[in-house]
Amino acid sequence: MIMGTASGVGKTALATALCRIFRQDGYKAAPFKSQNMTPNTALTENGDEIAVSQMLQAHAAGAEPGADMNPLILKPGAGPTSLYSKIQVILNGRYFGTVDGQSFKNVRKDMMRHISAAYSRLASAYDVIVVEGAGSPVELNLKRNDIVNMGVAKLINAPVMLVTDIDRGGAFAALYGTIGLLEDSERKYIKAVIINRFKGDTAYFADGVKIIEKITGTPVAGVVPYIPFTLPEEDAGAGGRGGGFSAVDRGNATDISDIDFINAQIDVLAAGVRKALDMKLVYDILNGGV
């Protein structure tokens, strides 16, 4: 499972890269994100609606896109006071209803059983599931009813790699603070951390790696450099940070029917991530050896 210290740190891009890497290494892989808040969706062959990011991750993995890969979508809609005053809920690929933020708290209580069922169906059909979290796992006011981060990790007993974006600054505090705010029962799931979007020669960050491993007690799986590539935005508010979706301007980047272009971009991303990560450590984590 890929979690992040915040939104926009590169979880989606890294999950996409891992889907392609596992496919290249001969595994039958599939993506999974229990809940995605995004207006950017696409239809599968049978008419189910999933987030564009999971559609692309399925393509990276060579898997047939399906609603089980993204069982819950929240599509923010314009309202009188806030972008989030009305939320369209897509459940298991189909329209479920439109609720306000307060009402969704009641709807959410029933969602974990749908998430669990979707994941179980995927797990029975694939060798490796690359699970993506959302935002941060330590938004303390939201944790009690979490259905996308540690709630999912516990449900499926998933080892977690925690990602932070060093280009934003504050990577040491973000990793130390996130791991420190986890409960003891949650901290054991964090098996490694990933430093994302490093600009310059990553060799200069060797001391930084040692410091992070010392203060967090967690191995660094890799320092991923800034990788220019173009893929459709996961989310309208992503802002095209680079080393993440839409790093390079291209007029038809949001057209996911341009398979040749998308394939080439995923290969660029996967090659850069494979080179940066300690893949032996990744496979040790995957096989329960860490």
C-alpha cells in the first residue's frame, strides 16, 4: 500500500509505476483505491465509472479496468457556499446518490463492507494488488471513520510504504510527524518510506537518508528524482506539480484513448522509479520479509 504524508506528494504516480513494474516482472497485478475524491472519471467497457487514475493504473498493470479497483468515488459539485457542499457518490461503478458533506458521514458507515468485498474479489484474481491511500493517514479529526488509509491497511493487512515530497520542503518533519502521530497498532504497518521529487543529484542526499532512517526507525526504500512525464490529472486541484501527473504540457494529455502516448509515458515513469527504488527491499516487503 502506498500512503503519503499529504495530498499531492506523488502517491498516484508511484502506484502507477509499481503497477507497470510488477507487470514487467511477470506478476498479474491490479490497482486498488477504496475511495477517490475527484471529478475526473472514465467508463469501463461495461459502463462502470472509475477514476481516471485507477483506469491508467489498470492499464499500467495490463489489467482489465473494473469498478472493484475503485469502489467508491466522491465527485464534488458546486454549491451555494462551498465546492464540497454537494457530493455525488459513485458506488461500485454506478450512481448512488447526491449528498451534502454532513449526510455523507452517515453514508460512509456502510461503505467499508462494499470496499472489503471489492478488494476480496480483486485479491482472488490477481497476484499483487497495488493499493493507494488518500491524503494523509494522520488527519486526526477524520481517523475514526477512516475507509481509505489505515482503515484499509488494517482490513487487508497491507504493508505500507509512506511517501513524502521533498520538493515541497519539510520532508523530515512530514515523515517524522506522520509516523509519530500513528497509533502503535498502526505504526507497525509502515515498512519503508520513499522520498519523492528530488531535484539534483540524489547522491547528495545520502546524509538525509541516514537521518530519516534514524529519526523514524524506518528504512528509506529510495529517493525518486523529479521525473518529467505527462499523464492525465488525477484531480482537478493537483496543480501539475511535476514528477506527478501532468508534469509536461501537452494539449491532449487528458485523452486516455491515446494509448501509445500513455504507454510511453508510463514506461518513462516506471523506468525512473525502478532505478530509484531498492527493488529487493520492495519485494521483501511484498513477501512479508520486513
